[in-house]
Amino acid sequence: MSSLALTAFSHSSASAALVYVALLDAESWPSWSAYADVEWDVPASVDRPVRVGDMRTISSRTGRVFCRERIVELVPDQRFSYEQAAGPFESHRGSVDLARVPDGGTDITWSAIYRHTLPLLDTLRRRRLQILVHDLASYANSVVSRHS
């Protein structure tokens, strides 16, 4: 098996702060991603925001893919990084980087590294990552549209 590094890009008219909030808001994920459920072990709240080391459980709409991720880096409005703690891709690590654009909006870069991969899955993973970053940008755009 070989390793695989992927990067996908999108742009949102939303602020980096809004995109960042969407990434941390587990309840919003089913509305913009292919995941049926994203649940934090310790739910975030006003009194207790998401922290490095927090764990979340993700399940797909089909119920077949189920994984646990650990948050490894949080830089408000700039970066959200996680690593697979359990599930089918235990060697997976991902980061979502947000860059404010001078003319407005946010450029979103979602990167993922798989330490072990099967070449047959590479195209599927590449496509899935591009869909995720596009769906995140579209969701953030829809939030902006609803509030304007």
C-alpha cells in the first residue's frame, strides 16, 4: 500500500468566521454533507466550545461508514484539523484552511493525507473530498443568502 495526499479547493461568499462555525457545528453537517450524523462526545456549547482533543463520531446516510475523529488543531476562522481515531481509514488526517479574500468571501482548502491507501480508492477519495469542500462552500453561501 502507498500513501495519498489530496487537496480540494472552493470559494464561498461567506466570511471565514461563518465557514469555521459550520465546520464546528455538528448539527449542520447532515444538511450540507453526505453524513447522516456527526456527534461530539462532549457537545459544544456557549460555556464549553470545541477543543483540541475532542472526539466526534461520524456516520454516513447508508450507515455503512462509521468513524471516530479527534480534533488536533483549531485556529479560529483559519484552520480546523482532525485525525482518524477509529474506523476504516485510521491513518487519515485532514485539515480545512480558510483564507479571507480581499474582495470578500473565503477561499477554502481541504487537504487530506492517507498513510495507507489502495489505488482503486484514490479516485473515489479525490472526488469525495472535492464534493465535501464544494458542499461546505455552498452551505455557507446559503446561510449568507438567508440572512441578506
